[in-house]
Amino acid sequence: MKAVKVGLLGLGTVGGGTATVLLRNADEIQRRLGRAIEISHVAGLHIAEQTIVDPARVKLTEDAFEVVNDPDVDIVVELIGGYTLAKDLVMKAIDNGKHVVTANKALIATHGTEIMQAAAAKGVNVAYEAAVAGGVPIIKAVREGMAANRIQWIAGIINGTGNFILTEMRNKGREFDDVLKEAQALGYAEADPTFDVEGIDAAHKLSILASLAFGIELQFSKCYTEGISKITPEDVNYAQELGYRIKHLGITRKTDKGIELRVHPTLIPKKRLLANVDGVMNAVLVYGDAVGPTLYYGAGAGAEATASAVIADIIDTVRSIDADADHKVPLLGYKPDAMADTPVLLIEDVETAYYLRMSAEDKPGVLAHVSEIFAEHKISIEAVLQKEPEEGENLVALILLTQRVQEKNMNAAIKEVEALDVIQGGVVRIRMEHLN
Amino acid sequence: MKAVKVGLLGLGTVGGGTATVLLRNADEIQRRLGRAIEISHVAGLHIAEQTIVDPARVKLTEDAFEVVNDPDVDIVVELIGGYTLAKDLVMKAIDNGKHVVTANKALIATHGTEIMQAAAAKGVNVAYEAAVAGGVPIIKAVREGMAANRIQWIAGIINGTGNFILTEMRNKGREFDDVLKEAQALGYAEADPTFDVEGIDAAHKLSILASLAFGIELQFSKCYTEGISKITPEDVNYAQELGYRIKHLGITRKTDKGIELRVHPTLIPKKRLLANVDGVMNAVLVYGDAVGPTLYYGAGAGAEATASAVIADIIDTVRSIDADADHKVPLLGYKPDAMADTPVLLIEDVETAYYLRMSAEDKPGVLAHVSEIFAEHKISIEAVLQKEPEEGENLVALILLTQRVQEKNMNAAIKEVEALDVIQGGVVRIRMEHLN
């Protein structure tokens, strides 16, 4: 059989990794696929200086549209990122009848609906395994492996930078800003770290997972997003003392009222596997009604780990080239005519447990006052941690763990607690999930 | 589109679970597949007494061959287990041009080559996701998700019974026999627990994983298999003290000399995720050259967890019904004409690290004697743990951790150590892997 021709847009970290792995493992891939995959056309910046592909055999260009319009290219692999040029290129590729593989979560999360509709109309594949959790085949697991299940919830560590920072803070008692600087120096975090540490990148990925899990439209704009920049070593330590770890999780859950879609720091019991996923690694816990909890772990970023997912998508795309349209795996997991309009819940309507920390004056009755307010709002306290004041200090740290309660009730209770004379400053609140 | 008709062989634990989940989640499955899956014919013992499927709509029989020969059945789901009748039924189903889904690891491990050849000749699918790690989609992950990688090694907890026993021994300091009895009472272990605790079940699963990972024939008979029945609470505790946990692992690794294929108790560092997989849960760690380590975790057994994998296979089979043969996922991951004849290594030729425990007389020079023997065999000692003798005792427990060495060298060294006058009884040896 003749080789499949791939046009590569971008020869940076992931593009370079993809070309490297395709060349290095060509024989192994052909043993599995029965067909060679050939990089025939590559677009990149300063492409004349590249040393990864052989310029005698591969067309090189700085104009990505040349690749997308090349009639010899079967599959366009978009690895330039962003959602302006990338969107135009992907739409043009689809319009030209080419299959598309992309690692671009921002693109799928924000323009996925339009892209998938165009692809379905043209009968081409759009594959995006690398867009969530890098090399971990989580899209395949949710979309195919779990296909027998009503998926109930997903909780994932889907941003390696954030997980690296929280791991360092916990292991070494360091401050957020200090670790962030190191992450930037190591190349784990961008110069502008907002996307990673404020949870936007995780929200992109989570909205893709939610669509696949529940058969709803991509709804990135409705994802509640809270970052880790306000987490302090104090909270990391108290959590630890209470048997928990703080992880930056993307959580989506189907409830009777709608779908929760939220990214925020979360206390989880430290004996959970997810609590033991450290450093830049990613892991996603998926709970299906039949299978129960399943977890998928691996590198969420990096040149070759991401390439692993990109190339798996190329292979899957080749395998589905002649498949009957009725029988293909739907691009978003559910048949387009079977998508549900289940609403995404506002964060106020989400129910979760909480870790609360406040500074209280060291005098009798404070705990009674605070407890009473929570009781009035029907919030049960699960655990209390109160430390003796530091010598010469008049304030004590009071930490409460609550049972599950709707966020709006918690907001009302916190407002009242903060108004107490004996409470100084605001109440620090971190959501808590038991994941069982 | 008309419904796909499924014939179910067996309505016991997994068969009942499969029927239950297919009925309960019929709408969700159809949203994904775009087509209904209908159980049309079921064979089972005492079938007249069953209450899961509606006898007004489903043909029932005690003769499984009636299902296999039913011209209306598209896919035969074999859930009766064993490899005598099950093999005849599967071969007959293939001969009748039907696709087959099975959860039967013993069948695939021992007769898989013949079954796959027959299936390829007839152009039908044989799917067996449920045969390894129950509900965890590990076959799909290795065969498709990792398809870009040269897989280097796999290490898995792939028998829940064994993992439950080792977890209880560690958490509660209990003896093997004692926990085994409880596992039997709980229904986790069979009346004859040999398959589980002596590693035969794990060896079946491992030989399937090795075939998928490396493109070699199924070679269950060449798998080195050692059970957990000789593990003592003593060793569990010493391992813990040294920073390790004992897990019953299936390990397969590609080396320059051949492929390691071995099931045995193994010390692994306790900070590894795999070391934290407890109770009846399964987890498989797969190391690919591009992606690095990935881990897949979930329920390895149970009615609905196994059903989750069986039904995912039915869905995949329907999706591939019209696919071009050249483009289908090969049944064993590699194209039949691209299988390698890489030899499976004898255990003597395998290289691993070791935990060794011996009873030594409490007198000067013992450690020097022992160390000298290991040095002569070029075995490096990584760590030594020697406890003071119990009051009134003359023997001390001496524990050594070694670096990696070929098993035959270790055998020779142990023989010499055991011959020393100052060493009482045999040397207990447990292999050790760092999994990095």
C-alpha cells in the first residue's frame, strides 16, 4: 500500500518531536499499521535552518497555507497553537477534504463545534488526543473505552505546570511565587504563566472532556476557573495535617440539575492515587456507572510524549479512512444528532465540601459563634483544627472541614462569619472532594 | 439502522453484568454508536430461571451451540470461561462468520494464535479487552494509544485476588493463609485459589500484553510464574522498612537479548503509583520510548466492570464491521506478516535487582563472609538491614538489597551463601524493580 502523506504545520517542540518519533519508529509503526507514514510537506518558522527532516525528500515552506493546499497531503497535522491562524488553517484543510490532527486544546475548546461540523460535512476526521493530558490516551479511553458507561464524573490533574508548583510547595514548604520562577527557568511555565496557573489551560481541556463524557456541546466559556496563585504554604501544610493534599483539578460531574464544570484548587484525601501524582505528570480519574473509578496517568506535555498522541491519532485516522461514515467514532464521542442540552451549572449551584481557614481572636466562645452560623445555614462541620496562638500573638488559625453544601449557602455563611468581630480578615476557602 | 444482534454465551457473573449494563445503558450506548445493540439469543445453565432478559423478546437455550449457529446473531459474546467448550464455541462462531467478543484470558493466552488466524481468514473480529485488567481499557491503550511507541516494558498488577491478599498482609500484619481464607469467604478467591495466588491467571494476561506490546506470538507456556503463597509478614515488614512494597507483578521487557516474561512477587519503591494500588484493584504501567511511563488503573474483575470492557468491544466491533480489512486494527496489535520471532528469555537470563533475607549466626565476620561471596559474583549490595537478635536468640535476620544482576549469577551466589556454616536454612529471595 502506498504511504500516507502527512503535512506538518509547525516544527517547534511538538512538531519537532512528532517528526523525530515518526522517523525513528517508522518500522515499528509500519508493523502495526501495515502502511508507511511519510512526512511530505512541512511549514515552520526559519524552516531553512531545520535539521530534523531531509530537505531532499520533504517540501519545506514558511507559508503554512502551502501545506494545507498541497493536493498530495492526506493528513494535516496542526502544531502551531493559538486560535487565529490555526483556525484558518484547520478550516481550510477541512475544506480541501483533508483529515486533521491537532494538539491544540484552545482551538478545540473555543472553536471545536464549528470545526467538527465542517469536518462531518466533508466526511473527514479531526483528531485531538494530544489536546488533553498530552501523551495519555484519555480521549480514546473516555470516547471508546468507557463507551458502555454513563460517565458520572471526571476529575483530572490536566496542567503539569500547576501540578509541579503545588508538588514543590508541598515537598519543600516553598512559596508560590518562588516555585513559579523556577518553573519558568526550567521551561515548565511560560513567561506569561496566566494560562497555566490561573486554570485557563485546564479549563480548555476540561470542557473537551465534559463534551466527550456527557455528549454536550463544548462550553469553555461556562467553565468556572480559579487558579493556584493564592495557595499558601500554610494551607498546604494544614491540608497535609488533616490527611489531604491540595491539587489543581478540573472536575466535571453530571447531577440531576445539570453539569458541573469547574477548575480550582481542591483538597483530596492523600491516600487517593490522584493525590500521589506529582511533578509535571498528569492523571485523569473517570468514574463510570458500570466500571467504577478508572485512572489514566502519564506525561501531560513534552515533545515526544505529545508526539506519541499525535501519531496515534494519525494512525487511527489512516485506519478510519475507508470506514463507513455511519460507523466511525463520532468526533465528540456522541452522534451529532444525539447531543444533549443539559445545562452547565453556575458555580453557586455546585455542591462540594470545603476547607475553611480563618484568623480568630484567642478568646472563649469564638468556635461556638462560628459553628452556630454554619449550623444556621445547615452546613455540617466534619473536622476542626485549632492551633495554639504563637507566643505573643492574639490570633489563632481556625481550620474547618465541612460536609457537602451548595456554594451559595457557603457564600452566605462565610459572609456572616467574616462580619464577626472576633474574626480578622477574610475566610480562606478551598473546595474539597473525596472522589469516592 | 437496524439493531446489531448479540448472542450471549453464559449468564453468570460477567454474562449477567453484560446483559444488565446493555439494558440499563441502552439509550446512552445508542447515542454514541448510532445503532441499538440487541441481545437476541442467550445460552446459560438453568436458563429458564433467569430474570435478567425478557424471555418474550430473547431466545433462551441451555445449548450454547444453538446461539453460535443462529443465523440472526451478528456477534457472539463468550463468557463461559475455560478453554475446552469455549474454544469449540469460539471456533464454530468464527467458522459461521460471526464476530466474537470474549473475556476469556485463558482461552486467548493458550489458543489465541489459532483463533486469531481463523478470524483473520474469515475476516471477522475477535475482541478481548475484558481478558486483561477487567474494566481497564488496557488492550486499547497498548494496541492503539501507544501505537507510535517502541514499548520498552510493561509492569502490572493484573490479579485482584493476589493484590487484595498482599494489601491485607501489609496493612494488618496478617499471614497469607489467613487472608486467603477471608478472600475466599468474600468471593474474591476461588475454592481452588491456584490460578490466582500462584500467578497462572496473571501469566495468561501478561502473555497477551507481551504479544500486543512487542508483536510476538502468544507464549504463555514460556512465562516464568511464581506465586505469593510463600510471602511472609516478615518480608512485607522488612520491605516496608526499606522503603518498598511487595506487589505481585507481571513484567515483560524487551532487552537486547530477548523478551522477559515473568510473574512474581516484586519489591517496588513505595512512592511509585503502582505501589499505592491497593485491594482488588488492577493497574498496568506501560513504558513507551516516546511517551515515557503511562499508567492505567481500575477494577480488574466484577460483573459490571468486566461488562464495561465487553460492551466497549461490542461497540468497537460494530464500528469496524464495514471497515476495509487492510485498515482494521490488527487483532494482536501488529500485522500478522510483521510478527517478530524475538525469543522469550529463560528466567536464568533475566536481569533484576534482589531483596535477600537470611538467618545468620550472631557472630563477628558473618556480613564480611556474605559480602565477599556477592563481590566474587560481581553483585553490588545497595542496602543492608541487620536487626539485633531477639533476647535469648542466637540468630539475626540479615536483609540485603542488591543492584541488578543476571539471575544465574544470583543463583550461584545464593548457593554459596547457603553453604556457609554461619547461615541457617535457605536464603529468601524476592526480585526487586525500580520501575524508572
